Amino acid sequence: MVGKKVKLAGKSRHGKNRVREQGEDWRVVGEKLTVSFNTPSPGPFLLIESETQGHPHGPWSRWISLKNDPDFTVEVL
């Protein structure tokens, strides 16, 4: 899925704030079946970068669960 684009919609308060601050349009830059941090969500996980400009040190990035992320609804474009 690397190179594909995804659209995020916030489910939780945290997710809604991130979408408001960092945008809803993201690009997939990595993919893993497991991640090294504690999460109740199942894999696969996508490493995504925001397509919204504004961060002084480069694009915002984050890991999301493709199947059941607690903070975001993920739509693959």
C-alpha cells in the first residue's frame, strides 16, 4: 500500500483534533503487521504522512491500524 493515499476521519476526541490540526489527506509511507508500541488494535499498521503543510520540521507522521483504529476511520483512496 506504500504510495497510496488515505483519508482520515476522527472517531475519538483525539482523532478529531488531529484531523482538524493536521488535515484529513495522508499518504502511506510504510506498512507493518505489528508495531513496537502497546495498542489494542490489530494489524496491519500503516505509517502515514500528512499532505497538509505547516510543520516546521517536515510532514506530520503517525501509525494507524488499517482495520480498527481507536481514533480514526480510515478510507483508502
